[in-house]
Amino acid sequence: MDGLTRRSLLVAVGVGLASAGCLSDAGGPAAGGGTTTSGRPTDATPTDATTTRATEKTTRGTDGATTDSAADATTGDWIAQASNSPDPSHEVTVESDFSGSRRLRVTVVRKATGETVFETTDEFSRGEHTLYNLKAADPEGVEEFRVCAELLSAGTSTVGNATATVGGATAATTTDSPRRDCVTLATNECYGSAHVRLSEDGSMNIIYAIC
């Protein structure tokens, strides 16, 4: 009888321990109620890997914005410096792709005074021709000059700002068109030279570089 009692007690104790173990493993509620959580506790801190990734992402974004801003500021400073740095050497050239010769009138006017510092009317054959350099006008610091070119028909002459056809009426030429073009150059490091381009199709325009 004593042996049976001991065995019964051992079985009862074993069942109780097993039940307790199952409840703990399943994360179920305790007998007295309460809340069971799964996964990371709410008060746990991020792992080192998570913190590192977030820091790297923030750093990359900040560095990118800083680099872009610095580049914009550097470009702006360079343009401002070039615009205020005198450079009188700017050529006026004629570049013709036309197989024959074309007649052109080219003028250079100092904008501050309206003085015509250069003027020519001539026949230009295929190729490149250098007509003038703004340094010949002896500019004071940074000055602006208006460069104009007009493509003339054969048998024309020029008087002042008008073009006259021999045996015909005189017509003013003050509007830019495929036969006339004007640009303004400043004697600073930001501007390049002015190139009067004559195309094979008979059109004419002036091109130049600027920062």
C-alpha cells in the first residue's frame, strides 16, 4: 500500500510539471491573468546592425545634399568672378560654308557711347576670316560691345545703318532676320569670341560662347 501511494504521488507530480512546462513554452496566460508578449520586448533597444544601417542612410543623404550645395556655390562663385574679371581679347570672325563668295557688312559698336569702333563691307569666300579684336577698342575694364552682321545681295552698297540696292529703293535694316543678326559681347572672362556663320543654304547667324 505504501508503494502504491508513492507511485501515485510521483505520477501526479510529473503531470503537474509537464503541464507547467507546456504553458511556459506556448507563452500562454498565467493562471492569474496578465499579458504574454512574443518577439522583442517593447523596451528593448535596436540592435547594432539596425542602428548602423540607419546611421549610414542618414549620413549618405546628408553628404549628398552637402556636396550638391557646395558644387552649386562653387559654380556660382566662378561665374561671378569670371563676369567681373576684365578680358579685352575677343575676336570677331567670319566663317563661311558657302561654296562661292558672299557680301557681308559687319559692325562693332561700343554700347556705353554708341561709338562705332569697327565697320567693314566686303566679299567673303569659303573659310574663316578674322576681322577684328575688341582689345583694339581699348576697353576700360568690363565693357559691352554690340556686334552686328548683315548678309547683302550682290550689287548693294551701304550708307549708315541702311542698305541700298543699286537702282532701287533704300530700306532700313534694323531687325534681326536670316540675313541679319546681332549679339552683345562683354570684355570679361565669361564671354568668348563672336563668329559670323554663313551657311550653304544662304542663312547667316552669329554664335558665341558664354559661361
